[in-house]
Amino acid sequence: MTIGSQECLVSELSNRLVAVVLEVADLDRSEALYRDGFGLALHRSLHDEDDRWIGGAHAAVSWTEGAFLHFALYAAKGAPTAGAQVGFVVTNLEAAHHRALAAGAELLHGPISQPWGQSARYADFDGNVIELTQSAP
């Protein structure tokens, strides 16, 4: 496929995000925050492989409705991931906001109006930004 004068190596159908992986300093603590604070149905697993990218203890969830997306937290094998921003849609931002704070998320800003709905942002324990968004009606 060619776009303008550039040849693309992937097709339009395959050129999309399929995985987000964050390496965290404390897997137990981060798993609890993302599960209890951000509402993710994480499942703990251990890939017993000697592979830098997929081996080791992790907590993950995959969404299969619509486009497939896999989200995973891995115990850091070096420096933890920091400075990434990840967003999740919630059905009730006010309730989600209270859960995030109760679970230990650091508040960056409370619910505010955005063009796409209401959003609030938090920092996880490793310095990543988590946005929770309730879509506009």
C-alpha cells in the first residue's frame, strides 16, 4: 500500500494499537490500584519464559469487543515505565473518581469538562498518568 509517496509496511486494517504494557516497581501494589482504583478486571499470571518482553509475573486484561486490546502490568525488569498516559472510559466518573482516590491514586486534576465528556487525571505509583473519562451524553 502507498500513502502519498510513502510505501506502508502494514495495511490499514492492521495498523492499530493492540497492546499497552507498563513495567511497574511493585506489581502487587500497582495491580491493586488499577483493579480497585481504576476498575480493571486484571488477572495475574506468570509466563515462565526467559523472554525480556513477555516473561515473568504480570497482571493483565484483554478487551475483545470491537477491536482487540491487551493491557498488562509487568514487574519491572529494569527501570519502571514512567511518564506514559493511558485513558479508560467509565460510566460514572464521580464514583470512579472516589474509587481512584481511595485506592491511593495521586490526583492531578478532578473531573472537568472536555470536548468528549468529563475527565479526571491521576498519577499511578510509578508516575504514569491515568485519565478516566465519562463520555458526553
